[in-house]
Amino acid sequence: MNKIKLAALSAAALALAVQPLLLPQTQAAAAASATAVSTVSTSEVYRSFEALLKQPGKLAQAKTYLGQHISKATRREASLMTLHLENAQNKALETLENRLGAPSVQAELSKLYKQGDSLSTLIQRTQDASLKKLLTQAKQQGYRLETAEGMFFPMIDYAQYSPFSAYVTPDIKAYIGIMSVESTRVPLKDAAIVIGYQEIAARALSQESFIQKYPHSNRITQIKALFEQYRTLTFYGANNTPLFDYESGQITPNAKKGYLAFLQRNNPKGSPYLTQLASFMKLVADNQDQRTDAVNDYLKKNVPLD
């Protein structure tokens, strides 16, 4: 049986082209009642942040400024600034990856790192001044350290966006929530699933809900891409943790148990994803939990791999 072709699920993989931001404008009545002082104040925060963000080497300062002043901005401005910060972090990610990917840095991190270590822990532990400086910059710019296949690399730490949630529009608040979950607990490591099957279904359901509720969100493209990857995880698994055993063709017992338990607790009505999962699990049961030709035909038709 051919191995599964699955794109890596990482925040960096979601650095897609961003369309012009389309957020609800403030109501005319509210704008008319705003004082000149408050209008100047919010516009000043936005202008100052954008100017700072455009300056080379000022990503950390811009992030700090946003955290200190976002409460003074309108929801639209707060959302714009939040997404522009994410854009800047994605743009700077490759440079940081290259710096952290240097053989000498990787070797030093391998000596220092213990499972579960954060950037803060490594910064405190290392005696290497240049490494301490590099890791400190990564933390201040809003990244976290991830490891897979013996390599260390940076990811945007979306948990640091949580304080912004109170000030942005509902769709961007939901986006931050979804991405925080992704960056805090990545779903794959070394081509193997490292979260539970019920968690896979829960994340996919949350992403589907976003797509249904915010079809015109500026981040709809990113969430749609993420959702498609989770559909692949759901119905195929990953290379080193396939849904069906490569030799026997039997469904993974934990996957069967997890998906059925999730379906029992969540009504598929209103969710095409859950409706499809329920239909799929019934088909698998009807085929004695084996990946038969009937199951393969279903997958090819309903969840095709590109």
C-alpha cells in the first residue's frame, strides 16, 4: 500500500498570500460621536505601530508596542495591526530558520535541549553568549522553538496573541484561538500523529465552524488549508501512524475508539465534516474494520489525495 502524502502541519506552512483586509467599518453614528481627541489617539497608535513594524530589525519592538497600546485602538485597527504583526513574523521566519539551522547552533541546542524545554529555559541554561542572544531575539519577536527529526526550528507562538483577543473582531479572535492550539501542541512530529484522535476531530470541527461562520474573513484561506490537512489526518492518518495498518489493512483501534466516542458526544447535524465521518465509520464497520475496495473507493471519491 502506498504511503500517505501529507503536507507538514506547521504555522510556517500557513504563511499564505494575504488578501487586503476586509473588516467591518465602524458605524457612522459611532464615528460621528467620537471626539477629535480619541480619533487622533487611535489613529496615532495605528500609525506609530505601522511605522515601527516597517523598520528593519524592529519586529520585537513593534510587538511590544502593540501589546502596550492595542487597547486604545478600534477593533478594526486592532485587527489590522494584529494581522500585520503576523505577516511580519511570517516574513522574518525564513531568516530566523536559517540562523537557527546553522550546524553550530543545532549542535549546541542538541546538547542543551531537554524534552519540553521552552526558549526561556534554554536562554537561562546556555552559557554561549551568541546563542543566548539569538534565542532571546527569537522569543522577543514572538516565536517558540519546536523540534522534529532531530532538528530545531522556530514557529510563531500564537499563544502570545491571546491578550489581543479582547480587542480584535470576532473572526480574528477565533483565528487566534485556532492558531494558538496549533502552535502550542503541534499535531505531527517525525511524520507521526502526536495528539489524540478525538483532538483531531475537535480541531477539524472548530476549523469547519470558522469557515461556516466567517466565510469572508481575511484568514479564511489559511483556515481552509488547515482544515483540508485535518481532513487528510482524519481519514488517512499520517505516514508513520496510518489510519489503516499497512500490512493488515485493519483500522487503528485507538482511531476507531476515538472517532466513535467523539461522534457519540457531538451531533453531526450542521457539520458536513462530522456527517462524513459518521458515514465513513459506518462503512468501515460494515467492512469488518478493513480497508477494502469499497473503503478505498469511498476515500477516492470523498477525500481525494492531491
